[in-house]
Amino acid sequence: MLFAEAQFVDRDEELKFLRRAFARKGAELLILSGRRRVGKTVLLQHFAARSSLRVLYHVAAQITVREELSRFSRRLASFFQDSLPELQPFTSWEALLEYLGLKARQKAFGILLDEFSYAVEGDRSLPSHLQSAWDNSLGRTGMKMVLCGSSISMMENVGLLPSSPLYGRRTGQWKLEPLSPEAVALLWSAKNLAEAIEAYGIVGGSPLYITRFERRRGLLENVRDQVLTKGAMLYDEVPFLLREEVRDARVYQSILSALASGARKFSELSSKTGLDRAHLTRYLATLNDIDLVDREVPVTEIHPEKSRKGLYGIKDPFVAFWYRYVHPNRDRLEGGEAQAILDEVVKPTLDAYLSTRIESIVGLLFRTRWKRFVPFTPAHAGRHWSEQEELDWVILDASRRKALVVEVKWSAKKVNGRLVMRTLREKAGKVQTLQGCSLWFVVVASSGFADSPPSRGDERFIDLKKEKRDRGRPSAQKDKDN
């Protein structure tokens, strides 16, 4: 079966945030943001269905202001069992907000306004109208309002920046991040954590992507049918995302393609794309704002913002996978050669490709599943590289005097754990910024260890094939039990 009907998983902290806000007395104005496909709509709908307070969920559309007000009027008529808004739809946001203020003074309720950025695109004065309504009436009621949007920059301009109309009125904000590898494992039939990480390395943490895969079929079969096959939703997903998020998508396509081909330094990107420093800087900033690209600096750098060692990369695993395997093979894929591309291109290179992305995925697990293995409060985490040595992952405390150093071995064969550990200790000892630190070491292997080394003292060995996927209950079940 497809996972469109899959159980709602994870998002426990986000649900707690919403519940706490809705339980407080007085008005609440919350801003929920996050990139497209990250699960904002499902989160709001899930919360609305289980809220102890009456909640109206409404999603704005890319239509005219008149049409949007008419749609919203019908929703309000049904929600309040009041025929007047349907018989005489509101013709301005001021009138609609005044109506909400009148109802909120009678009894508290919640409004979840999804795709708020669409409503703002239709009427740029909406945030100012909402500011006025909040100051004059809504802010003195018990109403709870959540404004949600995929355009991160627009949501910041509306409520998070000092110059924004709603700055100072918002009572909370949350940026929704992609699901964790453990949560993706709950939506995929992984036998162990190694298989879950492999799936995460392809589809990332967007729940919609993994829910397109069929459980009864293998991972690569799903890649062929859902990603490489013309007409499948994920086949054209990345170009669609770019068209939704940016203007002149062709330039951004060029930058992402260059990144996927191995150009990671600013100078390399400029050379491959033909963009000068000013234009490339602006485009990279936009890609960073929409969570598609990030700039990575060695975690051991004391002043990362001043470092000249920064490397750019595609942040989202699915976007990276799409540019590695779909974009350069579009001609053949358009001709129906999905199976041939899978056999000739994907299968022979997939392990090598995943090994370039696996460190950051494993690093995420030290925030959650393996948090207990970090014997101090972590403050910094990331890769280290220099002309002398490379370390897959390093976690540091705030003082940079304690460090957990991680080596990840992603291969089809078991590795000699003791040998890898000795090599890791030697490499860490050569890193100048780690000298004098209290060090702990972890070796992570995708296929296990040939010598079955024991974890002891400052050394730990993690066999991903022996690590069961998270068996925790999905949030939907937890809600029923509460």
C-alpha cells in the first residue's frame, strides 16, 4: 500500500508547543514556518482534530482576494453555525477580522490559517490589517491564531523581523524541520537502522516523499518507480519546488547542478555557473533561506563566520539525490529508460554516493537516539577537515575542551573495528585544536564488525545492522492514550 494513509509520526515537541500555547489564558498569535513538503499542513490538521479548544483550520489558496474572502466566509459560517457570512460574504479583511473579534469576545476558539503567504500575496496589506485588529480587539480576547506558511522569507517579513507588521504581537514561533531518520524509519519497512539511514539518504526527512514508497517493494524498486519514472510525482518534484520558491529557476538549477557535480568552493561554483561574486552570493543566500543549500565550515574552527574553508553543499538529501541521478539523465529517463538508469548508474554508485552524505545523517542521531553516548552537554557538531586529516563527525562542548570523535564506515562488508578505532585515535591526535581536550571515540559501521570489539572506557562501537529501527509509538497513538 502507499503511505498516503500512514500514521502520523514524531512531532512530539511541536505538538507540545501548540498545546501549551492553546492552554494559556489570553490571546496567542503563533507563527509556524518551514519549507514545502516538511509536514506543516499534516501537523496542523492533526493538532486541530485533537485540540480541546474548538479550532477552525483554513488553508488559503492562490486566488483573488474576493475569492479567498468568500471561501473563508463559508468556512466561518459553518464553524460558528452562523448563516450570515455565507449569505453576505465579507468583502474586506478588515470586516472579516472584526467579525472574528466579535466572536472571540463571546467565547475562545482557535484559527489555524495555513498557507498564510498565499493570502498575503493576494493582499499585501493583510499583515497591517491583522496588526490593527490585534491591537484593537483580538489581542484582548482568548482567541488563539496560528499563521503558517512555506515561504520562510515572507513569514519572517510578516512577523519575525523588527520591521514586520506583527513584530511584538507574536507570542511564539516555530520553524518545522524535516523528520529525523528514526521517524522516517517508522514510515518505512526498514529491518534495522542501516536500512533506515539508506532510505533517509535518498528521500531525506520530508514525510511526503517516503510515503510515496510502497512497503511491500524494495527501496530501489521504489526509486525506479517513484523517482526515475516519467510521470511519477517525485520525478518532477525538484523543478516544481524551485518554481514555487524562486524566480528565474534556471539559474538556481545551474547552481544546484554544479554542487551535485562536486563544485563546493565559491570559486568553483562561480566558474561553473558563470555568475559573478555579487550575483552568486545572492543566489546562494536564497537557496540557504529555503533550506536547500548550506555552507559547511570545519567544526573545529574557532570563528566559523570568518573562516575561508567554507564548502557549499546541497542540504536536502532528496534534492541532492535528484541532481545526482535524475537531472543528468533526463534525456534517457524521458525515453522510458528508468530500469536501465537504475541498473547502469544508480546501483553501481549508490554506496559511494551515500558515503558522502552519511556523516551528517549519523550526526543527527547523536542528538536523539545516541544522545546518551555524549558524556557532556554538546554545543557544536560537524565535520573536520584540513590538509592533514579529516574526521567524519566531531561533537564539542561550549568550552571546546571536550570532544566526541566519530568515524563512519559505510560499506557492504564488515570492518575491523579495533583497526578503525586505532586509526581514528591517531587522526584525532594530529588535529591541533583537539590537543589537550578530553576525548571520546565512536566507530559506526553499516555492516558490522568482523572482530566484534567491545565498547568500553572512552571507546564505543555501533553496528547499524544490530540497531533496531525506533519501535516507539507514532504520535497519533500517543494522543489517543493521553
